[in-house]
Amino acid sequence: MVESFDLAELELRLRQHVAALAAVPRPPGSDAHRQAQGYIREHLTRGGFTAEADAYRAGSAVPGLNLLTVPEPNRPELPLVIVGAHYDSLPQTPGADDNASAVAALLELARWLRPHLAGDQRWCARLQLAAYDQEEDGLLGSQHHSGAVKGPVKAMISLEMLGYTDRRPGGQRLPPQLAGLYPDVGDFIGVIANQGSRALVEPVARALRQVEGLPVQELVVPGDGSMLPDSRRSDHASFWDRGLPALMLTDTSFLRNPHYHRATDTPDTLDYPFLAQVTAGICLAVEQLLWAGA
């Protein structure tokens, strides 16, 4: 299955997405934020999905707007697999890694999945893609969505900062609780779940490891992740808080990327071959979750 990915071509498309999304900061209410909404919707539609605007107002002076695809197939009895990435940024940063890298992966997941969705009879779950708003304001978009989801949830995968590496010894920092338990070279993708979502780790990590040369590290935290607050720093935490199975895929954010939340988080700082490998792995992981016998 991995042979079906042209990683060089995938890398080129990911570069184009990140360049389009992260030219300037895109805080909620800004022109760049609205342009990002249009860009995401256009590419989800090009991928053959029906993308709907889900507006809300919760805890912010600026109304929020999630972009959600209509779950497929139209079989409500099947559990839902949600794959989400937030598209907002803070006002001071163009947010290339945080989180244009993950939105780019989401758009390429949509592009890759469409031919695989057509006519497949092996469904064991439905798929919904989500571009979340206002993650930087306290996970507001995913809080809204997680509270409105209809039917059982098999998995929620939060894509959070996927494109930065630091391959020098010491380039990967760790919280004190994890010191010495993981590599100090920042060249891996992290798979982070809580105890209630533990069953998701093995199939997702296995799929990621099918991509040659992609290091993968796993972490399962107790409860809602409060004992390790860094494990809650994305939209999966909204689902954990509702007792729903969810995990985060991440390059570990500020524990690796010195440009986090800074004006220097620009497209030229990303490792696009790594991002292409991660995106290919995400495609395989979602396939694994959607189809029996995949």
C-alpha cells in the first residue's frame, strides 16, 4: 500500500498548501482567517467531499466557524472516525507548523481517500473530516463539535503540528516526567492517547510505521491527561473530556520547535519530506480504522 504514494509529489502539494495558508497570521475575524476557510472548503470540495460550515458562539467575542464534511457513508448505525486539524493561528504568528502543516495533511488525506471511498463494501465506520476554529482560544471549535456529535465515536484523530524536525542530539526536549524515556533527537512523530483511547494506539502506530524511514513514538497518559498537561494541547482533549476515544499526532510542538507561537513559524522552517511521510502514514491509519480487513 505504501508504494501507492509518490512522496515527492505529495511533498510538493503539501508545500503549496502551507504556503497558501501561512503567508500571514490568520487569527479569527481576520481577512486571512476567512481566506483560509475558503481555501480549506475549496480543497475539501475538490476532493469530492461535501463541506458544511458549522457556526457557533462560545466563550469568544468573535463567532467561530468549523468546517465539517458530511459523514460517509450515509449509514448512521456505523461508528464515526473523525480526523481534525485547527486552522486558526495567534495574531503574532503565521503558524506554518501550528497548524498549517496539519491542515495541509488533512487536505491531502481528503484527496487520497476519495478514490478509496468509492464503492467500497468493507466499511466498519463512517468518516468525518473537521477543520476546527479557535483552538488557540481554548479548543472552542472542538468543544462545540464534540458536544454535538451524533452516534458512537470509534476514533477522533487530532492533527497538531506535523512538520518540524530537529535531528541534532538534544533537539528534542521532554517534560520532566518523561525524561530519559524517549529519544532526544526530534525526528519522530508522536502518537498520544489517554487510557480510555489506548486501543487506538496500536493500529495507528502500526500504519505510520508502514512508511519507510518514519520513526514513531507512542505515549498513553492516565485519565484526561491532566497529570501531563502538555498531552492535552490540542483538540483531542475536547473528546477526552467527554469520554470519547481520541488521540493526537504531533511533532511535539514547543518541545521541539523553537518557532512555536512566534513570528518565525514560517513555511521555510518545515521539513517537507518528513511531513509527506507523516501524511502518507495518516492516510494508511485512517484506512485501517475505516475498513474491516484493511
